[in-house]
Amino acid sequence: MFPNGNIMKTTTTEQLGTVIRTRRRQLKITQKELAMTCGTGLRFIVDLEKGKPTCQIGKTLQVLQSLGLAIETTILGGDEKEGRRP
């Protein structure tokens, strides 16, 4: 799942959904169990795993934390000092 050890570059909602679904399956928990653990609805988990772009970020972060995942931000191909792209 994570080709570079524990880090996977994710730039789309679809990729994030795939990461979440894969991790949930690794932990052998159902979507319903995950929803109950995170305090979200089942529909939210289904939509999140499908990559729905309008899923709330706060709830998404709760799901990631429950799965032992985190988001790391990096500057993509830009000047790190200026914080902007060429």
C-alpha cells in the first residue's frame, strides 16, 4: 500500500479514499464499525472511501486518526523559501 515505507503521496480525493479503504480493510473493520468509532454516519464513510470531494475535512481527520493515519503537507515543485510554484 505504501511503496516508500510509511509515506504515500496523495493528491486527489480518490487517492485519499483508496488509502482509507485499504487501511480499514487491513485493520479488518467494517465501514459501519469505523463510522461508529469516529462518530460519523455510515454514508460519510462510504462517500469518503469513494473520494467524494465535498466530505468535511474535520470528519475526515477524525477518520484518519482513528485508522492511525495522518496527513503531511509538502511544497510541490516550488521554491521552498518563497512558498510558491515556479
